[in-house]
Amino acid sequence: MNKTNVALISALIFACYFAFNCWQDKRLAVMRVNKAEEKYEKYIQDNNEVKKIESNIIEAIKNGQAKTNALRNDIDNGLVELRVKVESIERDSATTSGIANKALRLAKSSQQDYYNLTNAIEYNKVIIDGWQKYYCKEIAPKNNTEFMCD
């Protein structure tokens, strides 16, 4: 073998080695891009699901407030009836009027306590339900605590 053939074979081997490395690098780069795209798609999907859960919580709070408002209207109507009765009692007797006024004050105070209690209960229930859904959907699978969601 002469020097020219050895040089050509060496150049061919180097070119093949270089081409193989370039091909490997390209394949590795494509795999990394695909993996990054998958992670990004999962992030977008998870983000959309979190937004949906947040939207459901907000909607549930609004619905709870509407129910509370309807209940408040019913109580207000009952209170109006009570006032009408108290006023008619006041006309009938001065003694009974004092008792009726005490009953009216108690009813107003109870009404406000009831409003505060129902609002707090409904609000807390919605928040707890929302966080439980979020935990079971997002956090539990990541830290292997799905058993807490049954």
C-alpha cells in the first residue's frame, strides 16, 4: 500500500466517524426537542385544567352566594311579616308591645348571625371542595398520595 491509499483510507475513516457523530448529535437534538415539546404540552394542559378548576370554584362561590341571597330574601320577608304583627300588637296593648319589640330585636340579631354563618359555611365548603379537587388532580399524583383522595 502506498501513502496515497493510506491517506485516502484515513480520510474516509475520519469522514465516516465525523458523519456518524453528526448523525448521533442530530438524533439526540431531535429527541431533546421532542421531550421539551411534550413537557410544554403537558404544562399547557395542566395549566388549562388548573384554570378550569379555579373557574369551577368561582362559579360554585357565585352559586352559593345566589342561594344565600335567596335565603336572605325569604328571611327578610318573614321579618317583614313579624314587624307587621308587632305593629298590630303595639296597637292592641302597651305591655305586649315591649315583649314584641324584644322579639323583633332578637329576630334581627338572629337574622344577622344566620347570614354570617350561612355565608361562612358555604364559602368554606366551596374552598375546601375546590382545593380537594386541585390536590387530587395535581399534587397527589406527584407525591404518591392518591389514597387520600378516595
